Amino acid sequence: MKNPDFELKFKVRDYECDLQGIVNNANYQHYMEHTRHEFILTKGISFADLHAKGIDAVIARVEIAYKSPLRSMDEFVSQVRVSIDGVKQIFYHEIYKFPEMRLCVRAKAENVCLINGELSICDDLNKLLTNK
Amino acid sequence: MKNPDFELKFKVRDYECDLQGIVNNANYQHYMEHTRHEFILTKGISFADLHAKGIDAVIARVEIAYKSPLRSMDEFVSQVRVSIDGVKQIFYHEIYKFPEMRLCVRAKAENVCLINGELSICDDLNKLLTNK
Amino acid sequence: MKNPDFELKFKVRDYECDLQGIVNNANYQHYMEHTRHEFILTKGISFADLHAKGIDAVIARVEIAYKSPLRSMDEFVSQVRVSIDGVKQIFYHEIYKFPEMRLCVRAKAENVCLINGELSICDDLNKLLTNK
Amino acid sequence: MKNPDFELKFKVRDYECDLQGIVNNANYQHYMEHTRHEFILTKGISFADLHAKGIDAVIARVEIAYKSPLRSMDEFVSQVRVSIDGVKQIFYHEIYKFPEMRLCVRAKAENVCLINGELSICDDLNKLLTNK
């Protein structure tokens, strides 16, 4: 990904692999969620604190293209870039296996904010996310 | 969903909820995977047996629209319908919360088959899946 | 188990198996937790409601003997019996694979209650749990 | 722990927390498993390779004392020390939260090796594990 806003290095844990010996599909959503939460932490925002304040960031839509599988103990980088589109924060994700930088997953996750359960525009969050 | 090929009843388990008190996004992929695997079992095909024979069914692409969240101990039905498109088996999923049948998730998952690691058309599988 | 207080039927989901093709150790804690939570629901107590009221049931200690593994799509019964010991609720668990009723796991889980973060005796809970 | 054989730093990922806002009990087994697998990797042994060779390391028994909970994004160190006892490899685990080094979990996990499904003494593994 050109100019990611944030990236994080991971290593596959064996319990993340299923009986096919490859990382189970659902776990890539975990990797991407953790990448987003670490990214927003660099902006001073904690997912848990947001929840405690009545602001729930929730994924409204996700598209994931699985390009090649990760296996036991593989190391990889998870990259993310964000853009704002009305009420949505759109996160673009790419995951590359080290060291050959083989593309494993490309995804787009659309996030919205519920404030006390109501869909809301979160200007403060948007400003922080796009503040380079 | 009109005319699902298969449906399965579930109940949310508390460990599937995260600190927001709602089912974590990734777990819907688990629900849908289990629904597919139970569906193909009704056709006499086991995911584990396929793997043991060198045939790996893998998800190449998924799109998930999260419509409304599931919470602790909610009961729901997970429906699936399949169609064949070249090398792909396309699974359409819908998840509805009981008893009001509120739509929670609508998704499309594209599956492909790797035979000994090579992308292959799996005629036997396709015939069984579409045999009503 | 003689005279379980509660039992629940499960089926292994493929994502619960790891690269050895058997259910990953940690998932038995999930099965047992879900069994406990369904058990207390029969007594009119919800784990989520308890948390919302400031009462957190937490496991303080667990011993698990893994006797034989569960595999893809195995069906099993998870049994539980409870006894009260001072501040602790002690849950005895056994998991048997169908149909041969082969013992898979035997465990003992000691639960305590935190009320607003303080270790407390939960008389109401104890009375309900032991009320046959 | 005095003289751990190996230790690994982790950070809690939000999806590992449940609706109580604390890391779910089962996930500590995941942390400890990953610590063991990284430890044996430093000895040149891969859990996945062992499985591919027909050698399955499986946990026969575990005792876990949960001393204090980990929360969203907490950083911690997971320590392990091994000793050999007949057919068993006994792993002693302790998990401490940074930076105050508060004890969170103390555990003992007994591992055995199945070679082509039969309980076996794994001398090569034992030699490597205890070779300082």
C-alpha cells in the first residue's frame, strides 16, 4: 500500500490456524481490527474508552479479498489507510507476508459511530483520524 | 431469504461478545462457516474429509453487511443459498434474530477449491451442492 | 457424571479445531463457560445482566484433565454440577463424546463474585444455584 | 518467576476481551500456548513441523490460577519454565502485567507426545527442551 497511515507487524499464532493448516478466515478480521485499534491509539483514542463514553465504533460493512494464505508462525505486516465519507470512516487494509512481501489480504472496512445507540457523525474522531 | 438451501439455528455464546457487549464482527464469519459446513454435510461432504483427500475449500472473497448487532444469548437463524459460477461456489448468507426475524447480517462468500494446492473446478462438489 | 445439575449438547465447529485437526485446548473452556451460563439462565440469572448490575462472576481457578480429543463435527454432551464453598461456587464439568459416551474432559472451575470490584459472598446467587 | 527458560511480551487485543471488559479466561490458554510454541522454536522445533512428522504435542492437564484480570490494550510478559517428568513435559507459566509487574496468571501445563497416535517418550524433544 502506498502511504499507509499506520502499519503493525504480527506473527501468526498456531491457534489461529484451522485443520487446513492455514489461518482461519475470521482471524484476518481480528488482525485488521487490532491494527485499527492500535492506529487510533496513536491518535490518542482508545476503543475501550470510546465505549465507556457511550460512543461505539462499529463495522457496518466489510469486503475482504483473500489472496494467499498465512501459515503457522508466518510473520506479516498489516497496513491501514483511512478516509472519511459522510458518517463513515473507511479503512483500507492490506496484509503482506514477510519477507517476500506477498499480498495475503486486501480489504475495505466501513465503520460508523453510534452515540448512545444513535448513528452519528463523529467530528472529533474524524478530525483526529485525518490529522497527519 | 427466499428458498434457502439450508438453515441452522444458533444461540450467541457470551464469549463471542466483546467489550461493547455485542458479538464481535469476526464471529459472524464463524457462524457462516459452520452453516456452510453443516450444509455440505447434508450433501454427504465433510470439510475435514475433503482436506484429508487433498481438496481444500477456501474462501477467496467475502462481503458482509452488518445490519444490526446480536447480543448475549440471542437466538438466531443462519440461512445459506449456493450458486455455481465457473470455478467458484458462491454462498449467499443471511442471519436473522429470533423471534422478530430482524436482519442482522447479509453476506456473500465466494469459495474456490484447491486440489493439491492448485485452483481447480470441483465438478463432483458442484453437482452435489446444486442437487436439490 | 452422576446427577449433573445441567447438561447441554454441542457439536464441534470446524473453526474450533487447530492444525492438529483436534479441538484446541482453549475451546473447552468456551464449551464449559457456555454450559455454566446456560445453566444459570435456567435459574433465571443472566451473566450479562449480572455484569450490568455491577456483579462480575469470574473464574479464580481451573483444573482441566484432557482425556481424549474431540474432532471435526463430533457431537458431545457437556455436564455440570455445582457446590458452594464459602465465597466460591465450584463447578464440576465432564464432557462426553456421543454416541459412545467416551470421556473427553473432566474439569473443576472455581468461580468468585466481584461486586463493584470487591470479592463478595453472593447469597442470592448461591441460593438460586443450589435450589433444586 | 525466577530463571524462566523463555519469556515473550504481548499486548491485549480488544477482541480478546469479553462483555465484562476483561480478557476471557480461555484466551490465557492461547497466550500460554503461543509462549510455549515460540519457546520450542528457539530450540529449533516447530509445533507444525512436529505435527507434519506424525508427532503431536498435546496438553494432558492444566491448572490455572487467575490472580488479576488483564484489560483492553494492557501489555504483559508471559514467562515459561519447563521440566521433564517421565513421559510428560511440565510447563510452568506466569503472566505479569507491565509496568508494575502485577501477577495475572500462574499455571502448570502438562504436555505429552503422541507419535502416530500412541503415547510416547520423546527423548529428542526432551533433550532439546532442557538443553540450556
